[in-house]
Amino acid sequence: MTHRLLEALEAFSNALGVSGNEGEVRETIASRIRPHVDVLETDALGNVIATKKGPKDSPRLVLSAHMDEVGFLITHIEKSGFLRFAKVGGIDDRVILAKPLLVGPKRIPGVIGTKPIHLIFQKEGHKKVAKAEDLYIDIGAKDREDARRLVEVGDFAAFATRFQDLGNGFVKGKALDDRLGCTLLALLLEEDLPLILTAVFSTQEEVGLRGAAVAGFRTSPQIMLALEGTFAGDFPEERDVSRAAVIGRGPVLTHQDRSMIGDPLLLETLIAAAEKEGIPYQFKRPLLGGTDAGRMHLSRSGARASVIAVPARYIHAPVALVKIEDVVNTYRLAKAAIQAIADKDWPS
Amino acid sequence: MDELISLLQKLSEASGPPGSEGDIGAVVKEALTPFADEVTQDKFGNVIAHLRGTQTCEPRKKILLAAHMDEVALIITRIDEGGYLRFAELGGLDPRILLGAEVTVHGRKPLHGFVGTKAPHLQTKEESSRVMDFEELFIDVALPSEEVEKQVRPGDAATLIGCFTPLQNSLVSGKALDDRAGVAAMIQALKLLKRDSPSWDIYAVATVQEEISGLGALASTWSSVPDIAVILETTYGTAPDVSEREGFDLGQGPALGMGMTVHHGVTRKLKGAAQKTGVSYQIEVGLYPGGKDAVVIQLAKEGIPTGVLSIPVRNMHTPVEVASLEDIVSTARLMAAFVADLKEWP
């Protein structure tokens, strides 16, 4: 199981899919799940919606994970051949300086440049945050014409980080938010399931939960679970305060975040499933972040919704770090949750 | 060009924090060996390749070529609770490039590390809108603290992880091109000189500790006692935020240094060699062109006439330095032509 999870996570993490440009990751995920599902469709916003049959047809369960990742959009090509860009999704300006990128569908390598410390030191330039709008990408082009052979305004750029098993129980890679969720969902579709499962691999989550808005309408869930990668803030100075989530303590459950108050009965069901299976779990610090569940629980006449997330350090940065044990435990919980949801009589 | 790319990649990826240049030293030694009569390493760690010239008169004339092989790095100052490593800079670093960067911590064994800071939701408004300085950053090696205590000690170094990547138009990106680009040019120059059988003896030295002091170059100058020296360094490349007044265009050849560290006679001869070989060059005027090595070599013993050739590099002292392979090739050609032409000095 662990090997299959890591192999899928590696392929999904290395695929590019900046919000609105999810083509490459969509194809990677679709080709993996195609042999295991009964229906596979792509909707107008690029969401991949798959259905796998099971013995029961109720409740109508939808599991969702978002394919898109934070990144950049090329806004201008200078006469000198350097590229100007805007951020796509929530990226802290302070993590992007001097990082390698891949630009556009042709994966042209480039780097975000910076004036060397020697030339800014005296004016204390290193004490001012470098704003994304003042930065540029260097692909080595001679001039604008040369750059336009390879890149156009409107192309995306993604962090160039390669997935790697660190050999100490951790793996690192880009876009673990939410290729972790995509990995869990893709592998759940390879299992024998107790009921009909609809899987949504959504687009544009990072720019306002947009794919989920229309996927919710189409799939009309009674119960929905978002599978996520959520940030772990278990860092030195913070031992006396809430730590968001902690690496190694298992899947993260949500009472309430900025996008949703979770359904209490569904949350209880998840907790009972975890305890029955002996899976460790933890709660996310309330009121942080938001997920596709925030959008999909409002679909049509509403759905019971909750989130199961893998804790990961440094999400929304060039490289994130996740403990393999947490990935495995989150998978076990998601699988147990499907069984528990199928077994329960849900009040309508 | 493929041979140069693979040499530069090996040089760029090897680690050489100031004071611990063992790994890069071994790579450089192996690369210099085919083109020298003898390659040695001194007590400091400088790698010295000696190619004997054809001259028969005593005292033998000697030229020192120097390029530094150390790189800017971090030094671990403390292990925090939870196994997070605190650090300071080893050489001049911009703290702003570190968040989200990956590093290798050179403990008992190399550890993969990630530079982080206080969690975003716990940063105050003031903290989240300003630069996090060195003391607010940490390295996370994703190990339990007992294990970190076993593997890492304060004083261990950490180097930036770069991803060596060819860009368009013969540019390459990677870490430590300052001054591995200069080291590559020196190796290539020695290769050309081995073929040309020059008259003078050549000491091609990959120096240590330039990023913090230049003391490696000082030691190597005393041991070779050259008649003249040429430093192969890097200088700033132009970019949208580095003007033509501050930097030099990539792909236009090396910058010939002019300033207090540089001897006019050597510069004149370098210009002559450039004209003869048709290599284009730029002129860098500054107080101290050629970095710390030029300063100390010039002042060694009774004084050494010193010249400086610098390869333009963008994003200097970051994991994504960018240099032109063409500049490395032309620097090597110019250097070799200069040495091959040496007969009398002055």
C-alpha cells in the first residue's frame, strides 16, 4: 500500500497544474484512474468527475480533492527577454526569491532573479520584502522575440521542485496541497467499495474554490468529504500555543474553518471510524483556511460535509514536507470513513 | 560544449563551504590531473596543479592562476528543542533568498534540510509583512531531536541545494557558479596550455575560504611564489534590476578588472591576448576587482603583479546563479593565449 501511495504521489506531485492550467496533472490523474472507474468525465471548468459502482446506491457520497496548485502567470515579456509575472493563489512573496521554475506547457526552465546582496547591502535592500510585481523570471532569452519562441503572455509557471523520498520516513515535493488528496482519492477508486462513489478532482481551488462550485451542482452530494493536504505548524517557538496540526499525529479533522462549519454527525462518524480502526487523528486549529467542502456543502439543497487532511509542513511554498506514516493513516481513515458512511442510516 | 556542461555540473553540485572544501577539492583535483605534471593539496586544502614550462634558464618564471572553489554557506549555531537548527551566514548571504530553500546540512552524514520560520498563522501583522532575518529562520531536517543531536553539532556547515539546469542560449543555472565558473575556465585553460607547451611554469590553484577571508589564496601564493598572478573570478551580470553601470552583460566575454588590486602591465598583456585571439571582453573598474583573493595575492611577499578576469554571473550568492558557457570558454581561451605568450617579465 505504502509503495503504491508514494508512487502515485510522486507522479501527481511532479505534474504541473497551476490553477486554470490543470491540463498536465489532469491527464496524469485521469490515465491512472481510467481502468478502475465506470464513468469518467471532464466538465466545462476542467474538473475530472469519476463514478465507481458499488453494491449500495445511497447515501449519494462525493469525495473531492483539488488538482490545482499555487504558481504564477506570465503577464509581460520585456524587450530584454525577461518575464514579468503575477502570483496565482496564496503565495507569500517571501518564499519565491531565487527559486527555479518551469514555464508553460513546454516546461521551459527559468529562475526568479534577484539583485545580489553585494549591490543592495549598503542601501539595506535586503531588509525590504521583494514584492512579486517587482520580480522577473530569467529563462536565458536574448530578447523578447527570442523569449516568444517558447513563452507567451498568459502562460503559467510552476515551482520546479522534484519529488523525493528522503529515506527518513518523510517525502518532499511541490503541490502536496492537494496532490496528497488526489493520491488518496485515486487509490480509493482502485478498492472494492461498499457503495457508489463519485470522485471529483477539482480545478481552481486555490483561487476561490471555483471548480468545486460547478462540480457540486453536477454531482449533487448528500454527503461530501474533501481530502486535503493541510499545513502543520509544529515549529520551535510555538509550543504553548495552538499548532494548527502536528506532523506524525495522523489525519487532521476539521470542526470549522473559514469556509464551512462541518457537519457534526459526519464528524462523529469519522471519529468513531478512526477509533474503531485504531487510527490516530487530530483536530485542525479552528478558523484556519478553507477547502472545496466549503463550496460543495452549499450545492443545491446542501450536503453534510467534512474534511480529512494529511498534515504537511511548508505548503504553498516551493517545497513541502510530509510524513509517510501520516499519508498511510489518512488513507486508512478515508477508507474506513466510506465504509462507516455506507453502514449508517442517515436522517434525510 | 557538452564536456564543459558536465564539468560545470559536477563542480556546481559538489559542496565546499568555506573551511570544509574536501568534497569540491576532490572533484577539482580529478579534473585538473590530466592536464598537469603534478596535482597536490596543501594544508589549507588549496588544490595546486603544476604544469612545467619549456624554459631552461634559472630562476624559472612562474605564473599563478587562481580561482576559488569554496561557496557561500550557513553555519549551525544551535540545536533548538524539536531538533530545529539555528544558523548564521558563512560568507555574504541575502536572508531573503532562504525561506523555502533546501539545504544540505554537513553533519556526521549529509542531511536534507528545509529553511522555515514561524508558522504563517502565528506571525503578527508586523512579522508577516517584513523580512525574516537569519535569527528568525531555522533548518528542519525532518528527524526526531535525539537523532538530530547525534548527527549535527554547532559549527557544522550547511550548503544551498541548487538545481543545475541549462537555460536558453548557452546559459546555465545552478548554485556556486561563483566561482566554479572561474574554476571551470581555469581547468579549460590548463587543458589548452598542456597542448601548447608554454615556456613558463604554471601553478593553477583552486583556492579555499575566499568567501570569508582569502586566506587560502595567501597560503598558496607563499608556496608557489609566482612572478605574476591572474585571478579568475565572477562579477555581477546585468538583469532588470542590475543596470549596465552595476553589472556586465552575459555572453559578451570576461570583464577585465581595473583598480587597486590590478597591475596595469598585466592588464595590458591581457588586452593584447584578447585582440590576438579575437575574444571580446568588457572592462570592470572598481576599487577591488577580483574579490578577496586578488587583494591578498597582490600583497604577498614582495608584491605580485596581479590581473583579474571575471565572468558575469546573475543572482550571485543564490542557488540560482546564472552564467554563460560562452563566457567560460572565451575566458579559458584568453587565459591560455596570455600564458602561452609569456616570455619576459616585465
